[in-house]
Amino acid sequence: MVTTALALGVTVTVLAAMTALGVAHSRTRMLSVEDYISARNSADTGTTAATLIASGMGAWILFSPAEAGAGFGGLAAVGGYAIGSAVPLLLFISVGVRLREYLPQGHSLTEYVYGRYGAWMYGYALLIAVFYMFISLAAGMTAAADALAFVASVPSWITASIIGGFVLIYTGYGGLVASIFTDTVQTLVILPLLTLSFAAVVVGLGGTGAIHQAIASANPHLLDLGFVPGLAFGGYVVIAITGSSVFNQGRWQRVFAAADDTSLRRGFAIAAVVTVPMILLAGLLGVSAAGLGLMGDAGPSVALFVAIAAALPEWATLGVVVLVVLLVTSTTDTLFNGIASIVTADLSRVLDDPDERTLQYAARALTVVVAIAAIAVGAQGYSVLELFLLADLLGAATFIPFLHGLYSGRATERGVLLASVAGLLVGLAYFPTFHGALVGLPVVGPLLPGGSFIHSFAGAAGVSALLSLLAARLSDGRFDLDSLAAEVHSLDDAAGPVTDGGQPANDGMESQGVER
């Protein structure tokens, strides 16, 4: 095992480098609250793809895909996980272009829902978005703490504090501009390091032929693409990830940050294509660990680390430490800024004509609050899996009605809200996590079906979609989607830039993104 001091030294070095890069890059570019939370029209195709890959590929990639392969159905489950990770990115190609058309000055998903539906649906969507992003943030912190504890016995509170502290410095200073730039750097390091690590582990375990032969002899179901439990897992993961991704403000920020529609389409498509093999490789190591009988008393969540420990020498674990730090940093800065931005964008509507300086101070203060809360939760080492599943279910029950209004003028607030709540109730009726408590309820309890994740997520998405379409069909109203543009304005005021020593806002952003 790598010593704790050495692991901490590597961790601090990597974080200090990312922080220096983020601050240096944003120092002459981050000029206004618009830049801080939207970095509008600044990212070309390559930058858009890179920031999506890094911000979406958190430390969870070292846990969840391998866990799916080792504990939830082998190749079938891993394949579902890979597809589920790519589908939301492809969905955003259509949704993102349409949103930019109707909200050319937009910043957040809540601006869309408030303008399109009204206050009640806005409150519901805001609750889901903030809940999902904070749970994701806490889960990322916890995953990183668990990983460093596994490979070097680093206490959880130290890992969470160091990562949260460094990320807060450059994200609090440079906002989305710093996040996108560091994402690009992190992607250039993460992808080759992940690929080399996976290849080294496969070679260390005896090569693909020997691994396949051993698994086929001992655990052939892990290689069966038709293995029903694996297919069921893959099915609900596709719905869960798609639903929750729609409420990830980080994705919406990158829709508005793309230089133009072409950059958006190509950037999201490239990110989807790159994500699939990364998920498959991580998942296959979990299948290998389980199929080769390496797991012992370890749980499936650490299957990838078990495979690494069996295949690589001890010094190579330092590469895993670097990977963990880069992966968690890329998602943490996105979620810090995403949660702060969603509130900051809405403050312009709640407060009485706030100036730009007030909004910028508010954005930075919110970033600090979010960071402190995430560090506190991440340091506890809680299991957030059940909360994560609940957040996924909320997204699965809501994302189709939520997006329906972007394509139909007949969708109404009452219709989509009722459809979302009905879908959620159906999902909860099948939700295994709460099933034991719900079946004990008088009258309703005995009528509930058995717990099943695939039934829960498919039921939530299917029922909400059908009811949303039915409500629209019965509606006589026609919402003018072109009127949305008048609902949202730039947050920059006439006073212009507020950061000392900066360049004019547009000049800075153009030089930062489009020409890279």
C-alpha cells in the first residue's frame, strides 16, 4: 500500500497545479457575472467536448461501472451503463439547440421552466435540480475519500477538505470560465491515463484471452449479453441517468457556453462517443475481478481497485491517486458553480433590480456555502446511494413533462405537474428502497406491487410521459414559445466589467474559447 504521506503529497501537488491553472487562466478573462455563470458562446467544439467529458466523468467511474459488472449482471449491466451515460449527451443535442433558440440570453434550467410553465413547476424543478446536484457533489466527495482511504489509508475528512478547499479557490475566483479551462486540461490527462491504466491491468491479469477463458469456465453468466438481471439493471440505469442529467445545471451551462449550434452538436456528440468505451473498460475490470474470483470479502463497489491491486505493483497505485483527484476535481468544480449559478440567475428576478457587483458577490458567496456543505458531508463517509437513487427517480418522473413544453405549445403547468407527480407516485410504489416501509401503510400498503428498480423507473417515466401528452391533448391553450426570449435577459449591467485589471468582456471570452 502507498504511504499516506506520499498519497497526500501527490494529491496536493495535482490540486495545486489545477488551482494555479484555473486562477491564471481566468485572471484576465473572468470579468462579469455573465462570464462567471455562463461563459456564453465561448467554447468551440473541442472545448465543449472536453468539458463535458471531464465534468461528466467523475470519481464514480472508478466505482459504479465496475460495481455494475461485478455485482449487477456482468457485460449486460456494463453495456446498459455505457448506453445510459451516452444517451443524455445525445439528447442534449436536440434540447440544447432548441433551448438556445428560444432563450438566447439564458443561464439556467429554472429560467426556462419559470418562463414556460410558472411558479409551481419552477419550484418543483428547482427542488429536484438542487437536490440532485448536491447529492452528486456529496457522492463524488465520498467516492474520492473512499478511494484514497482504500489505496493509502487517508482519513476521509482530510481528503474532502483538501479537494474542496483547492477547488473552491479557483472556482470561487474564476467561476465557469475556470471550470471549463481546467476541464479541458483534465480531459487531456484523464483519457490517456485511464486508457493506459486499464490496459496495464488487463496485461497484469494475464491478457484478454486468459481472462475470457477463466471467466467463461467459472462464471459464464457474466459474459452473457442476454443475462436478464444484467439487462434489467442496464434498462433502469438508462432511464435514471437520462432523467437526472436533465436536472444537472452543469449540462445546461455548457449548452449556453458553446460557441454556436455547430459546436454544441459536435461537442456533445464527441463526448457521448468518448464516454462509452471509458465506461466499458471500467466495467470490464469489474467483470474480470468477479469472474476471476479476486473479490474475496470486498464489496462490488471496490471491484476496480481489487483488480488493480491484483494486477499492478504497489507504486502504480500512485497513478490511481492522480486519477481519483483529477476525476473528482472535474465534477466538483462543475457542481460548485452549477448550484451557485442556478440560484444567482434567479436572484435577478427575486431582488429589486440588483446590480452586477451584487450578483457577482452573491455567486461567490453561494459557491463558498456549497463547498463547505459538500466538504462536511463528504468527510462523514456516508452512503449516499439511496439518496442518489431517489434523486434519479425524481428526475425520471419529471424529465419528459419538463422537456415536453419545449416542443409543444399545448403543454400546461397543471398538466406537466400532475403528470410528474403521478409518475413519481408510480415509481415510489415499485421503489425497492422504500418498499418495506410503504407496504406497511394501511389500505394502500397491501395493494402495492413488489419492489423492482426497472418497474419503478420505467413506470415513472412511462406514466409521466403518457399523462403529459394526454393533458396537452385535452388543453385548449397555446403557449407562444417565441415569447420565452423576452423573459430572460443578460445579467450584466451598464456598468460593465467589475474585475480589476480585466479586458473588455467580449474580447476576453473570444480569445479564450473560440480560437483555441
